[in-house]
Amino acid sequence: MQVFINDKSFECTPGTTLPEVLEANAIPTGNIAIAVDFNVIPRPDWGKTVLQDGSKIIIIKAVQGG
């Protein structure tokens, strides 16, 4: 199946979870927020989030400024 991470296509198998996709793409998980199909996923729920064909994953990195 195909999912999209910040508009880039990624192939994965059915039943793939959000952490599996992050690991497969070497995406660091510190200081980020994630939305799947425009719904923010709380960090404790990442492991329970099974992706569907065509899922759109948006990763937002927190940045500090002064």
C-alpha cells in the first residue's frame, strides 16, 4: 500500500503502524507532532495507529526561537 509523508510517497505493507513508518524512514521522533489524515495523533497512541492505503502523514517539528 502507499502512504504519504509530508507529500512524499512511501510504500508499506498493510497493517503497518505509525512508528514502523517513522523507523523505516529514519525520522527522529523527538520534538515532533504528527497528524494522520488531518487528525493529530497523541504520542501515546502512535503505536496503536495502523495506517491505511493513501494515509496522509504530516510531521511537524517543534522549533524554539528567541
